[in-house]
Amino acid sequence: MKHQQLKNYQKINKNRLQLKRVKNWLKN
């Protein structure tokens, strides 16, 4: 259970990073 939550958390972090990158890219 805990391991699964950790995996999900890492996935969310990755998505957030990609989102940030896209937003920065759109800004420039």
C-alpha cells in the first residue's frame, strides 16, 4: 500500500515538472 502511494506520488511530481516546463516554454 505504502509503496503504491510512493509510486503515485512520483508520477504526480513528474507530471508537475512537465507542466512547469510547458508553461515556461509557452511564456518564451
